[in-house]
Amino acid sequence: MSKTILFITDPMRELKSKKDTSIFMMEEAISRGFKVFQAEMKHLYVDEGMVFADARNIIEIGSSQVQGIRKEPINVADFSYTIMRKDPPVDSDYINSLHLLGLAETQGAKIFNRPNSIKEFNEKIFALHFKEFIPRTLITSNIEKIINFQANHEIIVVKPLDGMGGESIFKMEDMEEENLDILLDMTEDETTQIVVQEFLPEIYKGDFRILIIHGKPFEKTLARIPQGESFKGNLAAGGKGVVKDINENQKKVAEKVGKFLLSKGINFAGIDMIGDYLTEINITSPTCAREIFDQSGKNPIDDYLSGL
């Protein structure tokens, strides 16, 4: 009997078949004989105490469309594995779905990454658990503290705690009215915390995505290099992805982080490094596997599926 995998993702129509890591995982799983199912968070439900998903059996993924059989209710514990791959933000709906998946775990479901760990670790704050590797960082809603931080470090970067893909990230070299207005908007008049970091000029050599699979760093990285006058390397923000071999410092950082991730049931993660600094640990729906494979021929998803 073939093994089954349930992928919980954003709507399939929103995923780009030629570059999305979740689609890549589905394709590779199908090619290895897995029976693949897909559902969205809204398709999870509880009936008589048991967690079910209205899931669709994915039978083929083409260049422009996905073919599947109509949705049917399946007990989440009946899948061999459930892979949580929903993009942020981790809002109340996301948290509630994680609660349901946590309940499913108690009923025998094997879920990756572990729901409790996704709840426990905010991707922007997670790196602070490894303070020996991070740049100077401030997390606050207080504008005066940000003004003082900028005065000490001259050029800073600010970003929301729940963003992704380079959205709402700003570089600031002064605290003139325009930037103060941005900060007031981002902090919702000093009621919402944001991340403030010293600007790292090494970004122009690349914001490196390093995949950590079953606790071990993958041998290839993706340097996401800003284009034009932008300081953002994110591919979604127009950065150019170039595959490079992992270097010794990146490997050292990734191995330490990976050991901790594995202890928390996080078996597929993507850490971001600029120069020698760790800036983020992504555990909800890490990307760049497809780009790494397309450029290098090295397949991180093979390592992932083989280790399940």
C-alpha cells in the first residue's frame, strides 16, 4: 500500500507551479509513489473529537494546471504524513489551524513542521535565540527607542514581525518626518512591535537562503542578490537568485541552528544569512528549493522525502 501525504497550503491557484517549493514537494512525492493530497486550512474540521480534512487527491501537476480528484473527508491521522506549508501571516486563523493539527497529533497524526513549534517561534524573533550570530537588533513599538537606535547605528532596516517576501521593509538613514510617519504607521501609533536592525551592506553580495533538512544544512545555498537601487534580495521583491556552495561559516551557523530545530520537530527550515549574520529562521513555508535544483541539479526535496 502506497504512503500518503497531506499538504496544507495556500489555494493551489495561487501557487506558481514552476517555482513554488510546495508544488515541487508534491511533484517529487508523486514521482516516488506517494499518494498526494492537498487541503487549505479552512478544510480542517473536528467531528466527534476527531480531526478531519476535506482533502483533494492530486494526481498530476502540469506546467499551468493541477489535476485532482474532488475533495473527500479524511481523518488526518490516517495520512502517513501531513506537511504544513501555509504561508504567513500567522494570524488567528493560522493559530486555530495549528491547534487542530496539534489535536490531530494526539490522535496519531505525523505532522511536519510540528504545530506547537510553529506556534512557539515567530520567524522574525526566532533568530534571537542564537544571539551570538545576529546583527544588532531592537524589537519595540516605541519610536523614541528606534530614534536612539538609528542615532547609534546610522543606517537601519525596519520590518514587521509578521511579514514575508520583502513586504513593508524600509531602510532608514535619518529620522525626518517621512520616516517617522512610516514608523507610526508600522507600529500602529506605538502599539505594535516591529523589528529594527542595523543595516548590513553585505546584502549587496546576497541574502543567502540556507535550507536545513532533518537538522542538517543542504550543500547548496541560494544567494538572493538585490537588483538596481533596491536593497532587498527577496525573489518576490525582484532579487536575483544565484546558487552557491555553502561556506564554512554558514555551515557552522546552520549546524547549530539545525540541531535545535530537529529537537523541536522542525525538519524543513530555511535560515537567512547576510554576510556572517543570521537574520531570520523560516519554518512556516520555506522556499528556494526549486531554484536550487534548477541551477545546480542538487535536489533538497529528495533529502527531505527520503528522511520522512
